[in-house]
Amino acid sequence: MFKHGIILSIKLLYLQRGFVQLFNISRINTDFGIFRVSGDWCFKNPEVESISLKSIEVMGTDGWVLLNKTSESNSQLINNLLPLLLSHLQLKHSAV
């Protein structure tokens, strides 16, 4: 159990480029749904603003559904997910 009440069953792939790391979270279970996320983040400046999402998908009834990151309706969802993603990335980075 995660401190935000999130059960994480995640595999991460990290590729390091200087202080920026690429990440691929194959599955993260949250109170908002189940997501697959990829992007990069600056581990030397671990803030929500340092996360750049390349792709975000949500598990739908028929499989993964790509979310439109620019849609206003998805903006609030993404803003709610970013602190959870940051916490997870920091946890995984400190374990490496």
C-alpha cells in the first residue's frame, strides 16, 4: 500500500540522459483509474513541474485508451496524477 492509498504494480524502464531520465510506467493503479505513462523527469529537480509526459493511457473496458493531454477535461485528471507520479519516480530513483 502506498502512502496515497495507491496500490502500485509498476515496472519502470529508466534511460538516463544527464540529469533527465526517461521513464515508462507500464501500470499504476490509482484512485482515479489504472494508467500507463511515459515521459521524462529531472531527478535533480524533483518537482511536479519537472515531469514531461510523452504519453498517458487509461485502462478502459476494452483495453488501453490514449488520453488527449491537451483536452481541458483531462487537464484536471493529469494535474491530480502528477504528484503521485513524482512520488513514485522519487521512490524508484532512490532504490536504484
